[in-house]
Amino acid sequence: MVRTYWFVLGFNEASSNLDLQPFARVDHVEACRPRAWECLCILPSREHRPERMRPMSERSYNAIVLGAGPAGEVCAGRLADAGWKVAIIERDLIGGECSYYACMPSKALLRPADVLAEAKRIPGVPTGHGELETPAVLARRDEVIHDQDDSGQLPWLEERDIDLIRGSARFDGERRIAVEENTLIAEKAIVVATGSKAALPPIEGLDEIDPWNNRNATTAKLLPESMVVLGGGPVGSELAQAWASLGTEVTLVEGGEHLLSREEPFAGEEVGEALRERFGVDVRTGSKVESVAAGEGGDGIVARLEGGEMVEAAEILVAVGRVPHTADLGLEAAGVESNEHGYLDTDRRMRVGGRNWLYAIGDVNGRALFTHMGKYHAWVAAENLLGRETEAVAEGIGSPRVTFTDPQVAAAGKTLEQAREAGIDARTVDAPTDGTPGASFQGKDTGGTSRLIVDRAKETIVGATFTGFETADFLQAATVAIVAEVPISKLRHAIAPYPSRSEVWLKLLENAEAADANA
């Protein structure tokens, strides 16, 4: 049985006064509150709710995890598997931002256009009228996110006897967490895994028009006629493509010289070209939005760009970065301070300020804002809590990351610029991603660039970037080679099967050998 507790400010025995859906969206939080306010109570899940309830003022656990996203649930699960008594506190959906508002729904929106484009490249495959059916795409997206119902996420809690507490957590001293007027005490540790939310830049008028963020853009039920997207990073680029593929007229505004500014320059250039030529997106690089206002009659928006040009659209999507969920945690009660950007700085063991009882994992520590890195942090934190001293090293090497546009951009380790900034005498080895026999059958003539960054002194790979058709699956081999510091000469014995697209590794290593011979 999953013990689910709701901490609310009142309870009325008439069931019509309560709508405590465990899968309610955060923007529907008022539907999760009682309409009668009497006394503080703890409410278990509906099916296990007793007729009469009594307040619980304090409860002790070995560990308390704040946030039930991927990082929090992995850490809580590992500790519970080791026999710890664990509570996990979540005010929104179990599974976190990635499951319902980011990674999963965005990929569900992107995938149909990828499949259709590949089908059109293969003679003999019927493609019907050759266009996407928007209602079906949105319905599949809703299926992927379970219509924002997190009940399917609860079995892992039940299997591990973890207490789930629904509500907002605040520190009430060292090792103490308050949820409303109730207190939870951590005998060994508190792990903060509260994640992040979309940042709202200080653009004139933006806070007055209810702009879209990733949550709106990944869960919208209707196709907007037009959209301005602020930010050409992974989120902005992916969602610009997704909605353009369904028929939305999209203008993408990026202040930098090219999209995906943290990747190799060619990656952003190739994605920008594809967005323009294949998806009809009006990509504006080197441009900024100076102000935003509601459209005439309150319909849509009008964005004023640098230079005075006005762009009208039905919606504006803000995708210019993230800010951590720390402002309302009451950190000062525990003598804890966030950094100037609101993140909780940690050491490589994930401890905050060297405290053995306080850990921060996932987006909230600002080390690497990726779901997979949050799960890695969870493993590191749990290992240390269980007495197996472990330090995180992946961020220093360079986190693996994928932008699921078409072309995809998959990268691990350092770019050439980052390697040189780190003092590495680096060289590049390039090859066309579609230059293999396997690319005759998959992603034919789709182009793309594959690049290795090689440390001349060690002759090892310190970075890799692959652009092109479905390159995400190339990445793990590169990540292993980078982390293990496998010499180029040794990699030559790792044979890629013929005829597979992974023979791009053979092409890269042959080009590395040729460069050495001509040096």
C-alpha cells in the first residue's frame, strides 16, 4: 500500500468539499484545496482514507527527499532499497517536469514529422496524403504523458515502502521540514531535488501578457495559428520545429550568432538551415525582442524587435533558460544560502556546504540541467549516504546531451572551443554523418557532420558531436570512450558492424589516421 499524505489547512467530513486528486496540475492547485477551513489534517490517498482523521505534528525518517522528479525518485528508491525509512514530498506530479511538461511530451510532438520525413525518403512506402494529422499527434502526446495522471508512477513507491507526502515543503531548522503546520524530522539526511522552472527575462511588457513557457507549449490542446519563440537553445529549437511541423507559423528569435550556442557552431547552423528550409520557420539570429504587448483587442501579441520591426503572433513562447525552485524553501531556517542565481552549490559528493546531512541533486544544484544528469547526481548522493564515498566527475568531462530536432544534435564532452579554453592542445576529426553504407537505408542524403575532439598529447577523445538523422544512438559509444580515456589506437579495434550507420566511427578513425600520416 502506498501511504500518500496530503497536508492541507482544513478538512470537512463532507466529501463534496474535497477534490484531492493526486494527479492535479500545479496550475489547478486550487482544485486540490478544501473549501472548508477548520483544522490541520493529513489525508492519505482516497482508497485508504479513514472516516476520521487526526493531526500528525511530527514524524521521523532516515531520509527526506524534496521533489519526486527523476532525481528525487531515484535517490529515494536507492535509499529505500538499502533499508532506509524514506519520505518523498511533492507538490505537483510524481515523475516531475520531464515526464509531463518537457522531455517526454516534446519528443512525442517531434517524432511524427521525423517518421513521415523518413517514410518519404524510402521508395515504396505509402504516406497517404503526406501530412500530419494534428488531432492524432496531440492525442498521442496526451497518451505519452498519461493525461497528466501520475497514478502510474506510484507502484515504485509501494514496492519500496516509501511515504509520499503531497504538499509544499519548507525548512524548519536543521534536518527539519515543515509541510503546512506539520514537521518531518530527518535522522540522517535531507535531499533537495526540487528542480527548476522556466525563466522569465526582463523584457518590457512580457509579464503582462501571460506568455507560454515549456509547460504551455508541450501540453497545448489547440494548434496556434502563429507563434514567436524567444530563445534558440534546445527547448526553443525543438518546440519551434514541433509546432511548425503541425502548421503553426513560427518566428524564432535568438540573440546569438547561431542556434544552440553551447554546441559546435556547425550544429546550430545546420539546425537553423533545416528549420528555415524544411519547416518554414523564420529564424532570426543576432536579434532580440525589446518589448511585448497584447495585440489589438487583446488577441495575440505584438513583439518589437531591435530596430523597431514589429512581429505579430497568436502566442509567444519564452525559452531562454531555467531558474531553480529554491525561493520558497525557507533555506534561511536551516542556515543555508543559495548562490546569486538561486542554485544550491554542492561539492562533488552532492553535499551543500560540506554538510553531511544536506544534499542537492538535479537541476536545483545548477551543475548540469539534464534529466539523466539528475539521475546521476541521485546515484552519487545515495552512494555517499550509504557509506560508499563517491564523487561526481561527469560534468567536468562534459555531460552527454541531445537536441531532438531534425537534424538531431548529439554531443558529449567538450567542444573545440571548450577544450582549448581548458588548456588542451586539441584537434578536430570530421566525417559526413551520412557517408556510410548504412546511411543508404536510413536517413539517406540527410547530411550532417560528425566530429571528434582529440587531445594531441594523450591521443584520446575529449569531445564528440554528431549531427544528422537520429544521431542520439551514436552518443553512448562516444561517452564511454571519453570517460574511459580510450586511446585512438585502441578504438581502432572496436569494429562497427557492416552495413550500419555506426560505421561513421570507422570513417572518423580513418580520417584521424590520415591526418596523423600527413602531419
